[in-house]
Amino acid sequence: MSGNDRPTGKPIQPTQTHDAAPSGAAAPNAAHDSAFLRACRREPVPHTPVWFMRQAGRSLPEYRKVREGIGMLDSCTRPDLVAEITLQPVRRHKVDAAVYYSDIVVPLKAIGVDLDIKPGVGPVVEKPIRCRADLERLRPLDPEDVAYVTEAVGILTRELGPTPLIGFAGAPFTLASYLVEGGPSKNHEHTKALMYGDPELWAELLDRLAGITAAFLKVQIEAGASAVQLFDSWAGALAPEDYRRSVLPASAKVFEAVAPYGVPRIHFGVGTGELLRLMGEAGADVVGADWRVPVDEAARRVGPGKAIQGNLDPAVLFAPRGAVERAAGRVLEAARGLEGHIFNLGHGVLPDTDPQALTDLVSYVHEASARA
């Protein structure tokens, strides 16, 4: 946690609950028949659903206004603020799903890891994890550690009505990289040195992080999230065999832990074109592709039985509207005939993106796919 290290307000009762037993499944809710969830389940849809990674924040002036004077991690612990920011792109862009406003390091902060998000830099860890003794700082996550998440999701499920809410968390490898490097890294020297040099310690680190991540996703699902996405932002730094041996088991543990809830599970990484089949093998129902691989080729690499999410280059949104629509049309054409397709960017919304470009893109995808 950040700020005063206590959640704001008392947790409210969630609007829906899910059976956590191995045979359990998510109870149907107002969002169950939405285009987004139908696409996740590879069912027919009235139009291609659209949402954007990092749609909650960054590019929106209303986001910057409500965040004035409030640190990133502090904003993530205030349920009223989390709900408002999560709802903003739904109101403005008419996207088909909301994504919970948070940060991948929130569960680490919640268990006491000394870190902060520095503007222009990203998450910075005061004492990086480099040896076995450092693992003791990674205790299991208790739902009470993130009671503000339960409260915020409860607010959102009431406000969103039939619009699904996507919960999310950082994947074990990406969290490990931040913890080992001490912050963002271009080459991941310390991370790979630990992975190659002490594979037992590495496996234990990722196993602990898988438990923390799974617990964080369970809190969101039990409070009412209709789907979850696992972000593996740095997985593209790995060769396929390294990913298979040293990363896939931890990601698979996360997906397996939340499988009994029956909500769609999405897996996304950046620069992961060579890893798409392995990412699919980790257990997700939907695999996200960045803009470097066309969606039809991504589907071929992932293999059958998975929906595909993506994948317009975020930078295209800086081009004139006609050029954006032509590029989006190529994505839709490449996705024609796939078992399930969710339109998204190939990474997050860039901070200087004109919000109107996103609104126009949603409208175009809805209209063009409904005509197809």
C-alpha cells in the first residue's frame, strides 16, 4: 500500500460472489451476454468488441484533473477515485469493457515491499531482491491487504451495469524483473543473471509471485470482475526455451488458480511474437498480440481453441482519421473468420493520444464489424 498504508473506508459487500471450489464457476451477471465476454468465449457477436489497454487514465483530461496532487500509488488505494477513473473511458469512448484502474506493483506495495512509482521512470524498488534472504520480504497477499480493491470493484459493478469489468495483474516474470533490477530495465541483466545462475532461487521467487498474483486476481473476481488479464510486459526479452523452462510454470500456476471461477482469462505481453504459442499453453482463454504480428498470424501461432486480442499500433492514432480507419480495417480483415476477436491496441494508449481519436476508433470498429 501507499500513503497512510491503510485502505480508505470500510469494504462493502460485493455485488456478486463466485464459488472458489475446483468445480465452481462464475455466477451469471448483467455483463454475461456482452459482446466482449461472448468474444472471449468464442461465441457469435453483434460487433467486434473494443477496449484499450491503459484506457483508464493517461490521455484523458478528466483523468489528469482528478489525479492532480495525488501520487499514482495513493490513487490506487482510494476506491472512489479508482471507480471514477475506471468509468471515464466507458463514458467517453463507449468501449465494450472497463479495465480496473490500478498498477501491476500494487500487490507488492500492499505486502510491504518498499517501492514507489517515480514520474517519467516507473516503479522503483528501494532494496532489490538478489539473494535467498531477500525472499522473506515477499509474504503471501491477504485479501485484507487490498480491501480497497474489493470496495472499488463493488462500486464499479453497480455503476457499470451490463458493461464488463476486466481485472488485471502483473505476471510473475515482469514483477520479478522489477524486483530484481530495482526498476525498469532495457537488458534485464540482473534478472537473467539470477535466472541462469541460480535456477532454484529463481523458481522459488516466481512461485511466490505467482501466489501473490493469483491472490490479487481472486480478490477482483470475487468482488465482481467479469474477466482478468495477466500483463507480462517484459516477457518479450526472453528466448522461447527460457520462457518455457523458467517462466511458463509460474504463469500457468496463476491461470490454474483462477480457473475455477469460470471467468475469461487473457494473457498479454509485449514483443512476444515468438512466444505466442507458449503463452497460449500457459492456460489463458484469450491471447493478446502486440502490433508486430498480424492477428491472423497470431492466431495461427497460438493454435486453436483461443480467442485473439489486438492489435493496432498505438502510434497509428496520431495519424489522420482516415489513416486510422484504414489501419483498423486491416486488423478487422485479418481477424475475419477467427474463432473470437477482441479489438485492442498492440500495447497501451500513449499519453499524448487525442481522446477523440479513440472515440472515433471505437465507433468505426463497431460500425465496420457490424456490417461485415
